[in-house]
Amino acid sequence: VGGSGGSWLLARKMAILGLDTTTKRVVFFLYMGLWCSLRMLIYASVGDRSSSVAPLYNPTSLLFFSSLVKLGLSVAFFLYSDGTVWELMAQLRGHGGLFLRYFLPALSYAVYDNLTFVNLSLFDPVTYCILAQLRIVVTGLMWTAFFGTWLSRNQWLGLGLIFVGCVVKEAGKWAETTAAATAETSVVSSAVASSAAPAVMWHLLFGLAMLGLQIGCGVFSSVFNETLLKKQPVVGVNLQNMFM
């Protein structure tokens, strides 16, 4: 009975999240696993080079070649399911204005991806992933601004809890950073002591500012892209992926 009751409770929780089929659950957990693994790999590759076994590389070049792969896949999917090469060329000529509108969110996504490497050199993966949840709060606010859809009371309550949780998580690190800076200043010369604590604090503030910029770019790109998808229903998804 206990086993069946636990299985029923787990299935109910999955259904609340919209994961009511095995396929959805597999895709969800696969996505989460890949997302977390990618952040950990980036953190390991941009961390302390003296102890890292990862080869030196330029993150911007890596992202450039990744974008070329995505473009190639989008073209391949278009040719497989939407039309021929000549039809692709015709649609590209006919939707030049849409291409220009996609330039802004595409640029924001490029900045977002580059800031991922910057922020994972400033924060550990756990702190980064927790603070990145503030993206949900910003998404709610920007979604309301773009679509004029007011969130329900429970949705606002959920966003508020996420915000408080992120603040509580970082407040502990702020206290630890302040204490470490104070301890450091007690054992160094007075000239260095006067600048050690502000330097540590500014490092933390710089990291939070970069993370805020990344969240803003990511949310703007997602919401703006959703706006274009809803307003351009006659344009295939593969073509829009090429524009991105």
C-alpha cells in the first residue's frame, strides 16, 4: 500500500507540472540533466586554469561555431519538412523584414550565451543556478508588459517566494564575504587593509550586475521571440530558427 501510495503521489506531482505522460517526463529530466551538466562543464573549463585540465579556448569562438551548427540543423530541418532549396530562397527574400525584427532577440541571445561563461567564472554552479531562477520573476513582469496579461494572485505569490529564496541564499554569501574580508584586513598592512574589503565587495556586486544583465537579455529574447512567433503564424518554425 505504501509503495502504491507513493507512486500515486509522485504521479500527481508530475501531472501538476504538466508531465502527465512518460515522454514528457523523459524530455523534462533529460533537459534538466543536460542544462545542469552544461553549466558544470563551463564552470570547470573557465575556473582556475592552474588546476584545470580543460584546454584553453575562446568562448566567443565556441559560441560562433555552435551557432553555425544550429543554422545548419535549421536548414536541414527546413529542407526535410518544409520545402526545397528554391522555396527556402524565396521565403528568405519574402521575409526580409521579419529577419530584421529577429536581429534584436538574436543579439540578446548572443550576449546571454557569452555572459554564461563570464558569470560561471564569478559564481559556483549551485549559486549561479539558484540566482538564475530570478529569471522566472523577470519573465513574469516582462510577459505582463508585452502581452498585457495580468498574472493571478497565486502566480505573483510564487514569484515572490522565488525572489525571497534567492535573496536569502545570497544574503548568506554576502555575510560570509564580509566576514572573510574583515578577517583578511586584520592580518595585512593598513594600506592593503583599507582596500581589501571594498575590493571583495565590488567583486560580488560586479558578479550580481553581470548576472542581472544576463537574466535581462535572456528574458527579453524569450518574450520577444514568443511575440514574433504569435504574430507570424504563417512563417514556419524552421525558418524562424534560421533567423535566430
